[in-house]
Amino acid sequence: MIASGVAYIHGRGIVHCDLAARNVMVTNEVDPVLKIPVLKITDFGLARFADTPDVRITRVDALALASLTLSFLFVCAVYQLISAPL
């Protein structure tokens, strides 16, 4: 879900520049297909247009995305635990 959000903003020529778990909001909304909470990327305060000379997509961005993925998996696991019937 995070990767598709990043692909969406990159497709519009925007680079977030501060992608981290603290900048992803877990909503109360549940994805009808995945059956997990919908995530929203927030805090575009450091975002830049991709054609700006000082913007580069680097390996650090890939590491940030991997970290977010692990955080997301943890959130999904907790969600499954608290929403399971006893």
C-alpha cells in the first residue's frame, strides 16, 4: 500500500524526501480487497518536484521504504490480533 502511494506521487513528479513510519497514518478505513487498514502518506513539508536539481532518488529511499514495509507488517499483525474474535 505504501509502495503504491509512493509510485502515485512519483508518477506526478513529486519526491517526498522524508518518507518514514512517522509520516504514515493508519486510518480506521479498511481496504475492501486486502482487508487491512488503509494507510496514508502524510507530511509533505520537505517534498520537492522531481525536476528540481537538488533532488535525487537514492538507495536511502529504498531503505526507508523497506523500513516502512516492516512497520506496516507489524501494524497489520496487531490489527489482526485485536480484531480477531475471542
